[in-house]
Amino acid sequence: MIEAKLECEVSPASVGMRMFAPVLPVSVIVPARNEARNLPRCLEALAIVGEVYVVDSQSADDTVAIAQSYGAKVVQFHYAGGWPKKRQWAMDTLPLAYDWIFLVDADEVLTPELAEEIRRALQNPDVDGYFIRLQMHFLGRVLRHCDASFSKLSLFRKGRGRFECRLKDQDTSMADIEIHEHVVVNGLSAKLRNSLVHHNVDSLSRYVLKHDEYSNWEARVLSQPEASSEELKADLFGTQAQRRRWLKRNLYRLPGSPVLLFLYRYVLRLGFLDGVPGLIYCTFQAVQMFHTKAKIYELRKNELRKNEQRKNESLAGRS
């Protein structure tokens, strides 16, 4: 079961930050867990939006105090497994005031150029969702290669977009937030030209812990057959997200695929031009693939052992 508590304390001083700026009429959802280091940069850039909800997971640092000091409404999200996860739950539950939802992570920053482009885009009555590209910063450097840049559908009309659910049987070892699940919009979507700045990692220790949870989820997803009801299909000739999903499902089956992934990112996609951060990023991506493959092997071994136990118990019951 999922529980939540709303803590909508707003600092009066911080409200003044928005009074003299033109309001961008969107409801922003920022998922957070121990994001005191990233939140000031993120929320300062969001001062011009209509409202900001920080959906927190019982942070042990100053995340809540910082969010409230910037005028954000803080919601506590208590995850105990299952679906929906954090962002979809927020979209379903919170009393969002605006017709457009904008999903922003705590390590992302809205630029003035993107804000102005969004303002113009919201005036188009024919489009229901927008893909926004991330400008990847890793260990203080912009990654211009490594195949690190990607787009996600993070701006959409309220009620027209939902996260796909690729795995209903999820637990707390797989993070409380959607990982590689995408928003699917019921309507026309388009791409924006300007990017969100994405500070992917400031601490390698935290990066490793976070991606350990991600590989737990990914191992479960990739060890099961692709569901026919899955909303976003793996397709080599589809959108960027569909191509990545097709490549991942097929690449995992190849022997030595972590090495192949490293060579693809570091050599073919010129990751070596991004210096030491590029080398570390490409290596970590390959290591995560290795972790996922090892966990798939573990899952299959455990399933074989359980089947053998059930078989032996059945035979013992007949004798």
C-alpha cells in the first residue's frame, strides 16, 4: 500500500519571488529524496512557474526545509511496493491547479530559454505533450558525446498523459520512482528545441547506490517476456525511447554485451572526447549492464530452484 501526507507549508518570503515575474502556467512535480544539495539550484530556476510540488520520500537531510523556503508545497510519499510509483501517484492525487504538468527532477534546471519556449508552446491548442532534451552534466562536465543525451516527454496536458507500467510486482528494492518507464500521451506530441540542464551526478557513491536499485528493477523487467499490453513498444524504427528499448532488449542477449556497450559509447559515439568524465560515464553504463545481467542470472537460478522444490514436494506428497 502507498500512503502520503501533504505538508503544504509555504514560506511567505518565498512567495514574493513569484509576485513580480510573469507566471508560467504549469504545475511542476519534483520528486525528491535527500536532495538538499540539488534543490536550491532546481527551485530557484522554477521561481516563475505557477506552482511547485516537491514529492519527498522521508528525506534525512534539509530537503523539506529548503523546498518550503522556496515556496514549494511538500508532499510526503510512503512507498511499500506495487504501482503506482511516485510521479504517477502525484499526478493522480495532488490538487494540481494548472492544465499543464511539468515533470522536473531535483537535479535538473529550467533555463530562461526553455521557459520562454514553453510559454509559447502552451498556446498551441493542437499539441498535448512535448519532448524535452536533457543537457547532460556529469562530474562537472557537459557530456557532448557518449550517447548520453536523450529526450523525455515531461510536459503534457493534465489528464492526457500517464506513465506506462512495465512491472506491477515491484518492491522497495527497486526505488520508489518510475525508472525507465515513459509518459505516454493520448494526443499529438512535439519536440522543444531548448534543453533542461541535467546535473547527472555530483557524488559517485550516491550514483552507484541509485543505480543498484535501477538494476534490480531492470533485471525483473528484462527477465520477463515483453507484455503485449505494454503501451510503449520496443521498435528499432520508432521514437528515441522505443529505439533504446529495442536495442537494450536485444543487446542484453549477446555474449559480452557490457563490453560491446562500452565500445559503442566510448569509441563509436566518441565518448573519449569527453575526457575522464566520459570514460567514467561509459564505464559505469557498462558496469550497470553487467550488474543487470548478473541479477537476471540470479533470478533465473532462484526460479529453477523453486520449481525443483515444488516438484520434489509434489512427488513427496504422492508417495
